[in-house]
Amino acid sequence: MVATLRLIVHADDLGISEQVNNGILKAHQEGILTSTSIMATGAAFEHAVTTCRSVPNLDVGIHLTLVEEQPLLEKELIPSLVDSEGRFFGHATMFTQRYFLRKIRIAEVVHELDAQIRKVLDSGLAISHLDSHQHVHMLPEIWRAVVELATKYHIPAVRLARERLRLYMLRESSAAARVGPLLILNLLAGNCQGKKIRTTDNFVGFYFGGKMTKKNMKTVIKNLPASGTCELMCHPGLLGSDERYGHWYYNWGAELDALIDPEVQGLLRSKGVELISYRDLG
């Protein structure tokens, strides 16, 4: 029997804005998107819940958030996680620096993430997995905490954000700044495996994060592993998805166009790729 790659095509950031929610919905209904993850802290959380209820075949995880957004808990309960205004720190780099300086209290991380998971579960959505905003759950102590929370709430899978270094990444000078963080994530991933939780065998999408255009999507697909399971991470949204996040320089609309493009769909078919979701991991 010929080995087949089983591919999860996943959108992060559901709930961050209605434009992103609607882009994810379109990518699922008209394209190859099979999975998404919702931000309990997102400004458009309720709209996202309604969106998910309208498409029960769309697999849903929780996009745990410890950077940039407003936490669910009062700042007095999580002082090591927030700035003077009670917001999470602005980027994973700052969070990671504080983590390695032992300024992040893991008990506070657990308290906040538990609240986020409970908020999503209380909405009635069926949850297949956990991942995180800017991949901060890959930090060793936070990974262990997230796995324990997944076990507590009977959530069977957690994203393992480990993207293999490929030759095309070294040829793309405009995205060379992504190679260093990619290698760091791969290093962290070595401490994140275990039998307590399900993960995919492979992961792609960090290198072209926010820039998964049709051209880049085709490059990624042509270099996918031949077999096993893999997650392809994307960030689709309608044009003008949210000016509050303009500093990310994400090409939301181009990612949506790539996900619904017939040529991209044909390329996957030609490679014999089976589209699945986190629900199908076994």
C-alpha cells in the first residue's frame, strides 16, 4: 500500500476580529481549510462561537493566549504575566525573556489558561486540541502545564510546532529572519514530546507565517512529507482584517485566496494528500 500524507489545514486567530472569523469561514466552506483555533480573549469571541456553530464540520481548538491581548483574569491575580495596564506583554520575545529570567510564575499561567479553556468549553463548542498565540506553549514548563490542562479537560491533542528546515528557506532572503526562531522552536520541541498527548508527526507554516500566499503555499505543499500526519498553519482573513494588528504585516487576504485557489487544491490532489482535522488524529 502506498503511504499517504494526512494533512490538517489550520487557521489560527479565530475570534480576533469579525473579518478574520469570516475569512476562516470562507476558507473552510470554499477551500481546503479543515481546522481552526479560537481565542477566548478575542474581541470577536462571541461572533466566532456563532460562526463555528454554523459549520459543525469545522474542527475547533483553543488558541491559548499569553501575549499582546487582554487577559481574562484581573491583573492582581496574574501580576507576572501583565504590564502596568493589566495587558499581556506585547510579543513572545518579551514573554520568553521573562520566562528564562524566572519572572513568569507558572501557577499564574495555569490560572489564566484554565480560565480561557473553561470560557471556550462553557460556550458549548467541542474542542479537539490546544495551541497558542505565538507558540509560547512550546516553552518547557508551559508545555507541561498545557498538557496537564488538556488531560484535565479531556482534550486529546496539542500542537507540536516543529517545522523541519528546508532548502527553500535558505533561498528566501526576505524571510531569513524566520530561520532563527524556527530553529529555536525545533530545539524546544525536543523537550515537548511524550505519550500523554497526541500531536502531529510534522508541522509547517511558521516560516511563512502571515505570508502564506499562493506561491508560498505551493512551495510548502511541494515539500510536504510523503506520509504520516502534518499540520499546515495559516492566517486567512478578509481584506482589511484588523488595523489593530497592522504591525504584524500579515497578508490575510492573500492567505485566504491561496486556501480557496483551485490550483492549490489540484496540487494537493495530485500528491494524494488526504485532508483531515485534529479530530481524526488517533
